[in-house]
Amino acid sequence: MMTHAPYRRHPLWAACLILSVPVLVTACGGDDDAPLNQLPAGFGTVSTQRYDGTSDDLLTAGLGRTGIGSSTAPAFADALNPTPPELRRRAIHTNYRALVDTSAAGGYGTLYGPNVAVDGSVSASEGRIAGREFIAYADDGTGRKNVTMMVQLPDHFDPARACIVTAPSSGSRGVYGAIGTAGEWGLKRGCAVAYTDTGKGIGYHDLQGDRVNLIDGRLVPRATAGNAAHFAADLDATALATFNAAFPNRFAYKHAHSQQNPEKDWGRNVLDSIRFAFWAINEVHAPVDTATGRHLRTYHANNTTVIASSVSNGGGESLQAAEQDTEGLIDAVAVSEPNVQPRSMEGVTVTEGTRPVAQAGRPLADYFTYRMIYEPCAAIAAGAQAPTGVRPGWLGLGTGPHAVNTVAGVPLETMAANRCQSLADKGLVSGATTAAQADDALAKMRAYGWTDPNHDALHASHYRLADFYVAMSYVNAYGRFSVADNVCGFSLANVDATGAVAAQLPAVQAGLFATGNGLNTGGDVIYNDSVGGARQYHVGVSPSTGRIDGSLDGLLCLHDLVKGVNTVTGATLAGTAAAQSQRVRAGIAEVLMSGNLRGLPVVIVAGRSDTLLPVNHTARPYVAFNSRVEGARSAVRYYEVMNGQHFDAFNPAAGGVAGYDTLFVPMHHYMNQALDLVWAHVHQKAPLPPSQVVRTVPRGGAPGAAPAITPANVPRIAATPAGADLITVASGGLTVPD
């Protein structure tokens, strides 16, 4: 279903492409019209490495299926000075396992994994893939953007069926962030894979030591790095010294503190990664011009299939790219659990069964800062459990269905009860008892978009493991705040056993490129304004309440900045708060999406139980919005997976969050299906199945002891779904069946 006009080729051009090495134009007959191959604008020096597929490889860094499946991370010979190859190997191990359930019982090695071929057949292979890896920065000349771009070109790339798959990083992860998702699928297909960290990534700046990361992950003095730093806070020597004197041992991350609102450029970055992939393909497979000795640009959008893909933020990034693709680079899109924010909900409705979803389509910063206010209180409600009665704990540790964990000497359930009381004191929840207050908080979460019964069970684990870091980082990013602004009293630092700020650990810092997530790794969020001195946010004491309530005052401030009003009083903000709010809301406006996918075939899969990016604020309203924008031209299909949630890596019985194994199926399995469907649609003109609910079957059993998954747990997306499973989308309205 390629819609590009065929490129005018020399009669011997196809024969030239069959060769696996570059050849001279004169030897192949040439193509007088083909321009010379050149790097996209703004790209710097390209580092190229070939991996033999045995000692090292593109997909597993030589670890193979067995090594990726092992919880034992590859070691550094010198923990204080890891080498770039060691950092790369650890980064691939970390990022693969961060997005995929790598337990055999969860489907690794049978439903998916390096040893599972594109046709679904399972072998004993370790799944290593030989090929070349190209890495470079894309920048505007200032050295401040330095977006990491990478292309992996497998040796089994077929010049006669040239293809590219995009794999922008999920979350705030580095350039290897999508290696185990879109990256694996593309490499197995023999496609070039176009990766980018989209201006996020592990851009770590140790402010106390004034050290930063290079593109290869090494941590060096900022003065040594210069413009080659992945990220450095915009503080001169005087400003940095002043900051360190007042706030010692802090650090900054690129996503939160680059002052560039990187999300506004995500689509552009993905398009640049595609251009970089074309350059790399031509450098390896295109003929050489005899006059200049340079390769021709014989591979381009007219003769190469390009599928935009990835997960979470990466999925949103690829959808942004499709919206912005005025050159016709992209042929189709297949994404999972995308972070998408519709530009407008006017004329857009979402209905679940027969129930309209009143709060659908809120921006990420809105629903994240809202959830952080109510979530820990809601997590201790009696109803905060799955319909089966399973109740995962704060961290999934300990014993029993609801493990009670302690942070900095304070049980999290104690903090949560204090939060309930602080909310009640401010009139934000009702109830005279903790139980009644928690019930009201849970009701507010449901009313704000967390409507799936499984959502109720996941608030505890999400609050502790993910949500706060997102809320703080995105408010900072949208407002383009400096790390020195300490917005709402928050900063980043390492902590000691009491939750007080502590010095950074050199061995941890040295490996952050490989182990980090780009949000908080290397420490935690600190509430500078806590009564008695700065503390880890979980144990922060709000000045207005005088109790350990998880830094509620600071969280209310974050939500105030997003909404432009005081959350407690409803009064319009004034002074500094008003100015900061204007900046945050302007940044949010920059990232809202147009919904115009230009008639491209698009498959979106999302889990109904996604608690991080709930479908009522992401996939559902975006698909509805697209139907309003594109009308009959829309070729979007939406598949909503029952019992699917955002973090497959939480599903394993060992190393995950206790209880997830019994409740959830792997979304990764359905992302692979989405890519298969799009591939067949583009190459065989196979029709895309209609939008539908996929009714999976949880594995069940006792928390931590769920039986192994089988195909019966994960039925395929149906070519002809039952009428009761059809999702209807038309003219701005989406109705999804119960």
C-alpha cells in the first residue's frame, strides 16, 4: 500500500542493490539523477561501530536471550570508570528489562523475545543480531539541544525490501530506551531502526561536582565536555557556586531542566531520526559516485517502507511525527500506550458502555498533578483493590496481598493516613475518619478518569514508583524552569536513611547512563521547604499542616501552576505564582496535538487498566479527536486490551510488583501484533481489523505465584470481532463497550 510515486531508476539499479557492499556507480550503470548522500542538517560527527552478532550485537549487546532474561546485570570492570562498551551493554540490559516482562511465565521466550521469530516460531537461538550502529547528536549549533540519534542497521537488511522502523525512547529514557520493543521488532524484520532520545535521555548534571555525561555515557567534568555534553544546566560558575552553597549535593536532568520544553520537538526529532536512517542505509548499500567518491542517495521515502512506532512517550513521539510529516516520509504507524494530548476536546466525547466520561482528554500535567494530591490517600481505601480482591502494595515487597513498606523510617501507610487528614483539613476530601477520607479520595480519582476497576488496585504502587517524578519533571519542563528555580520547593538529590540530603555516590553516578531513567535515578525528589529542613518528598512535612503528609503543600503548588488557580481556595494566582503558571500553561499549549494523521494507516493499542497514562486521557480522546479532525479520511484503528497496564516489567512474579502477575497480560505482545498488522497492510494490502476491545484472560492464582501464561490468556486481535467488542468512532465520538 505504498502511496509514494515510484522513483525513476537506472535499469541496472535493482541489480546494484542486491550487492551487500557499496559499488561504484560506473560498475552498476549509475543513476544520473541520484543526488549525493549527505547527513541531515544539524547532525554532528557520526560514530560507527559494527557488531559481529557473536561477541556483541545490536539487540542484546552480546548477552543473548539468556543474558537479557537474567536479573544479574553485566558488571563493570572498574565501577568508577566504566568503559563505553560496558555502559552500552548495561544500558541495553537495563532498558530491555524496564519495558518487557522477561519472565518465562509471563511469555518471554515463547510469546516474544530475541528467540521468537517474526512468524512467531520459537527456537533455542540466543537471538543475537549482527550489524552496524551509527550514533550522533542533532543540534542547532549551540550545544544545548544535543538530541541523541542512533540507527541500527542489521546485516540481514534486504536492499530489495528496504524498511525503517522508528523507536524513539519511552518515558525520559536514553537512546536505547526502545531497544526491546519497536527496536527488536524492526531488527528481526531486517529493517533499519531509527532511535532517538528526543531531547530527554540520561542527560545528568552533578551540580556539586560539575560533571556531565557525554554521548557515550561517560561522566566527565563539564569544562572537559564543552559542547559535547549531553546536557549541562544553564548556570555559569558564579550562579552554580551560589546554588551549591544554598542547596548542596543536588543534580539536574535534561528532560526537567534543559529549559527547552523538549516535548514540543518530539515529532521533529523522530523525523530527523528517519532522515538519519536513510543516510545510514545509503552509506552502506548505495552505489558510490566515481567523481566524488561519495555514496549516492538512492534510498529514500519513495522506495523504502517507513513504520513509525514505539511505546508510551515514544508512541506519542511517533504520532507527533506522523502529524508533522509534510514530506511523506512515513507510510504507517503502530504504537502502544501512547502519551497523546488532544489540542481540543470541543465536539469530542468518550463513552464507556453507556456512561459518558466527563473528564476525558485532560493534559498530562493536569491529571498527574491532580493524582499526586489524592493518590496516596486513595490507595488505603477499602475499595483500593482489584475485583478479584488482589491488592498490590506500595512496592510489591514484603508478604501478604498488601505489603506495608517504609521509607526513611516512616511507613508509607502512615504518610498516606496523614495525607488524608491534611486533605480533610483543607476541605479537599470529606469524612471524619481516615477510612471515610480515603473512600472520598478514591471516588475523586475515579471521577477524574481512573474508571477501570483495576485502577483502584494500582494507586499504591504507582505513587511510589512512578507518578511523582513525572509530575515534577513535566511541570519544570513545560515552564522551562532552571534547576535553580526549585519550583514549588522541589529539587533532586541523593538521600540518607532518614530522608535527608546526602552526597552523591560516585559508583552510582558513573553508571547512570546505563541504569538511569532520565527522571530521578541517582537519588530522589527532595522537598526543600519541609519543616525542619529538606527531606525526601515521601517524608516531607508541609508547613501548612505540620505533619508528614508527603509534601502536600508542594504538590498543591504544582497543580496550582497547571490550573492557574489556588487548588484549595479557587482564587486566581498572583505574583510569582501567576507568572510561573503562565509559563507552565504556555508550555502545555506547545505540546498539544493536532489530531491530523494525514490519512495514514495507524494502529493504536492501549491497556484498559493503564494507570500511568489512563486511556480516558490519552488513547480514547485522541482517537475520537482524530475522527473529528480527519472525518472519513481517518484510517486509525484502536485496540483496547482488557487487563493490560502500562508497566509490563511490573508483571513478573519475581522482581515485579506482587499481584501484578495474577492480574495482567503483557501489552508488549499486542504491540508486536499491531506492528504485524501494519506490515501486512502496507505490503500485502491486508485490511486492518476494525477497532475493538480485546478480551484477555488474567493468569490468576495467588500473588507472586500465577501460573504460566498460555495463548488462551492473550487472544489475537480479531479480524472480525464480535459485535459486543466493536469500538465505534465517528465525528468526534468514541464509544467503547464494557
